[in-house]
Amino acid sequence: MAGESVLIIILVLFFLVAGVVLLTSGQGEEKGYYEALSKKRDLREFVTHNPERPEPGALRLGGWISIAVGLLILIIWLWAQAGS
């Protein structure tokens, strides 16, 4: 039983760390993209956001999903431990 608990805690930590990494990398990519655009002479792309770049938003969304999965696994595990 103790080995299973360690594996579940490792799984939870993996999802939480992966979520934080995805969130920060998505924010950094978006910030770098808009800073690069603001230095250009033609600001049409910066103002209209055309063409749209889904990558930073997708990274942030993946981060939130990963954090939610990690927390869900932790809650289910704690609930199962309380029932035992």
C-alpha cells in the first residue's frame, strides 16, 4: 500500500509541475511575441492580432488542464484514504 501511495504522489506532483511549466512557458512565449511585434514598423499585426497565434493560449490551457488533473487525482486519492 505504501508503494502505491508514493506512485500516486509522484503522479500528482508530475501533473502539477507540468501544469506550472506549461503556464509559464505560454506566458513567456506570448510576451516575447508581442514585444517582438511592438518593435516592428508595421503595427497592423500587433493591433489587429491577425494572423492569430494559438500556441501561447494552447500552452496555458494545457497547463490549467494538467493542474486540474493533478488536483483531481489528489482529491480522489485523499478521499479513498479517508474511506479506508
